[in-house]
Amino acid sequence: MLALSKTGITGMGIISSIGNDLAEFSAALQAGKSGIRKVPSVREPAVSVDIVADIQHFHFLGSLERLQDIPAEKLEQARRLGRRAPLTIQVSLIAALQAWHSARLFSDRPSPDRTGLIVAGQNSTQNYQYDIMPKFRKDPEYLSPRYALEFLETNQVGVLSELFDIKGEGFVVGGASATGNVGIIKGCQLIQLGLADVCLVMGVVADLSPMDIQGFVNIGAMGGKHYANEPEKACRPFDSAHEGFIYGQAGACVIIESAESARRRGVPLMATIMGSSLNLDANSSADPNINGETKAMLSALRQAGLSATDLGYINTHGSSSPLGDKTEAAAIGQVFGEHASRLWLNATKGLTGHCLYAAGLVEAIATVEQLRSGFLHGNKNLETPICTHLQFCGAAAVQHSTDIAMSNAFGFGGINTSIIFRREQDGEKL
């Protein structure tokens, strides 16, 4: 078997419904803060569900001003790139600046040719396009010349590569709700293949249009109707009253780096990425598949060189979809057997909603923060679990130290992913 070079996370950044930087996000997880709320309908036609965990109080220029210890020329460059850009670009710029600073890359970085960039997201400009359509119908010639660039997902690649002077490999990946994990996995592979020393992985905000939201409602995937007047109760992963996912927004960024590069730079790893897996069900529908989910978890364990009993915690996909939750619970039981009753489980989506393309990265950050800070966040709204053979965290966060954790993400079209993280003792320098 090919020996894979060790990779880990050296930087993280996030803008979300429960926090606009890493410290706020981690504190919100510990406090059990929910970002899910009811939003007034300001558009016609009104859609069936008006509950969302949206990014609030985000102002691009104000966010730039609040960033600390960023070179002035980089702040000015980011301002120029983002001032008139769509929300998705603005959020990516701020989250990526946070992560780049966290990894100490402003003061010491590998060659631009040894730095990669992966944008995890697709269809992120749906709402932007929806908003300008009425103006376009009225007078097509007044369409902004920037539109030809901005509706393409590769605009994220261009903007971020320009800001950070990234000249290695760069591309966009998509995997429906597993997109964030796909980005992490491909970033690791770039490094393991020797094509990069550092890779920035950006999980893009899902800025859905009303038509997109209604589409998810019509397919039976989105919940919120039963708790229309109690929005914080609407997202209920693994609870018998779950009815579907609740739409969330977040931009999340991680810096993946080889252990050798981190050692040369004297930068501690926040967590090691021990193993990962990505496989398909050969299925074009939205239905999850227990065999594919089981295979993903087993393959990640095998790549990490671990047995089922080595794992202490899983950040589940936990979308609050009845069929999705049932399938994942069954797959966990199948993979971990008797150990499943001693394995702690929670679902970050209960607090953040389902952040779609960015969900895997949001939950990777949540997993690493829990490993680093020695806690497990609560399972909000889990009152009557759908099964009794699994060990779900309670409603409130608890102090708990664990060394190894798994984060699952599964997507429409039969896309299954699992990633295993290991806590580095006191930010160990490798």
C-alpha cells in the first residue's frame, strides 16, 4: 500500500448564523445557541417555508475592519475584490482571511506554486441571479459586465487565488450536501500526491433563491411546516418528530497542510486528518443508501489504520430528514456494533441548520473545535430519539475529552463521505 504523507489542519475561519469568527462559533456550540429563525416574506410569490438559519449582521466592509493583524495591503486588496461582489464572494473573502491568518500564512508561507485552492460549492449564485432577473427582463443591456464572471463558480477560484497569490492547482468541487467533505478529501489528496504543501479549502455559502427553497420543499426534503411558529424547534436530527432539513447559511474555510510543511514553518496542527473516504451509490435519486454510508465509514477507518473501538465520537450528517436519519443510524449500528452504544453522537445541523455545500466544512470545524476544547455540543430538540441503541449527546453541551472523531456527510445522488480527525496534544508541533 502507498504510504500517505501526514496531513492536518493549521487554520480555520467561519461566518455562520451562530458566529462570525471561530471564537464566536465555538462559544455558540458550547452554549447551544441556535441560528434558526423565522424570516418575514418580502418576495412574491411567498414560499411554503420561511424558517432559515441565515447569516445575520454581516457587513463586508465592517468585517474587514474588525480583522486583526492582517497586512494593510491585503485588507485593501480584499476590499477592492469584494466591495461590489455578491454575498457569496464577500463571505468567502472574510472566512478565508480568518483561516489564512490562523495558519500564520501571512508571515511565513510555502511558494505560491506549492499552494493549492479548492472551492467546495456549486450553484451558489442562484439567489443573485434570481434577484437581477426582473431588471434584466426590463432592460437586458443594463446587465453588469461583471455578471459573466460572477455567475460562474470559478469566480471564487479567481478571487481567492488573486488575494492569496495561489499559483498551484485550483478548482471547484461539488457533491451536493457532501461537498464540504469532498473539498477536504481532495485537498488532502493534492498534498499526499506531492502536488502542494498547503491547500486552502473554501466551503461556499448556499444562497438559495425562493425557487430553490420551494424545490426542496416539493421533493419532501425540507422541513419547517410543523414548527412554523416555533422555528428553533424545527430542526430535529434523530428525533421522532423530524420532518426534513432546515436551510442554513455559512461560509467555512480550512487550511490543510502537510506535517512536513507545518514543521518547517513551526506551526502547530489543530488536528490531524487520519483517514477519509468518498464513494458513490450508483443512484441518481435523493434516497440515502445504508450500504454506501457503511462503506464510507469502514473505508475511512481502514485508511486511518483504526478499529471501530478506537473512535470516541461522530459528528453525524444528521440532517433531520426522517429517511436520512434512519439510514445513518442504521449504518452506524452496522459499522460499530456493540461499540455504537458507547460512541457519542451529535448533529451540528440542529444549531446551524443544513448549510448544504459548506455543511461538511462547518461540521469539520465543529468537530475539530470540540476535540481541541474538550467538549461535546448538545443535540438541540432531540426529545424522543428514533432509536435506543445509539448514544446521543443530551440537550446541553458537556465537558468530554476524546482524541479521535469522525465527521459524516452524505449527498443527493448517492454521494457518501467520512473523515476521521485526531486531536493534537496541546497544539503539538510535528
